[in-house]
Amino acid sequence: MKKHVLSITLFCLAAAATAQTAPKKQATGNFSDSLFKVVDDFRTNFVQLQRNQLPSMPDAMVYRSATCLPGSLHCVIYRYHSVEDKTASWQAILYNGESFEEAIKAYKNAFNQVKKSRMHNIGGKAAAFEGQMENPDENVRFASCILRLKTEDPLYRNLAAEIELVGCYAGWEVHLNIYTRKRLENKEEED
């Protein structure tokens, strides 16, 4: 739990730093097409989407993403450099503001858009995300839901799309993270 809280704090600080240094990026195309580009590049650990380096975190290098989702404030790639973890994750900041109601709308909208997006030609077939939405509670200051790509392609077995609603020092943020999250053998997700 402490590790998760530290990660959230670091994400908030990195998001604040990149928001100040990165102009708002307007994505072209629709949400599903942009999400497909990100999911497709998961196979290369997001190398094809990686652009110029931004201020980094202690345990990760941060880069701009060449692909951003429509309506997002900015999109980045976190490239971890620990001995145990050489993976990368992709993140879009979908909302950053003071309004809890607006943050909830962005959180629910992101969940619905990810769930209805179709990933074409993943393992030679179409694939879709599946998962349940956690209902946010303003008193908890954090909510997340994890969607998994339903595909038979073993390369995407551990791909997760996580939508987070995070209470930060300046209000609320909504993130969409695409990353590797190992499945547990006896149950779907970690506690």
C-alpha cells in the first residue's frame, strides 16, 4: 500500500512538472484509433511512440508520447530503469482541476471510451477491453479501475488499461495508464 501511495504521489508530481513544460496536445482522429496506436506499440515497450525526454523521476525516465488521446492534456511514457523492472508505461492525463464532479465525469467517460474501443488486428483478430468500474468516493481521494484486453495473443496477456481518479494537492486528476500488470493465478487482480 505504501508503495502504491508513493507511486501516486510521484505520478502527481511528474504530471505537474510535465504540465508546466508541455503545451496541451491536440490529438487527431478518434479515441479508439489513438488508443489502438498505443496498444499496438505495447509490443515494442512503447519505443515507436517515444519522443523527447522530459524532467525525470528518481526511478524512471519520462518522455513525450507521439500519440495522445483526443481531449487529453498531455501524454507521456515512463521508462523504468530498476534492476528488476525494465518495462515502460504510457499515461494520458485526461483531467486536472478542482471540480470533483468534472473529475468524475472524466473518469466515467474514460472508462466508457476504453471499454467501447475495438483493437483491430491484435493477434490477427479484433479485441476489446473488459473490466468493472469502481465507483469513486470523494472522501477516499483515489479510485481506479482496471480493464484487460480480451485476446488470445500471449504478448498482450498482461496488458492493463487502468483509469485512476486521484486527489492531488491542487484538486483532482484523471489518468489513463497502459502498462504491464501480471495476472495472479488464483484471482484476476492484486488486492
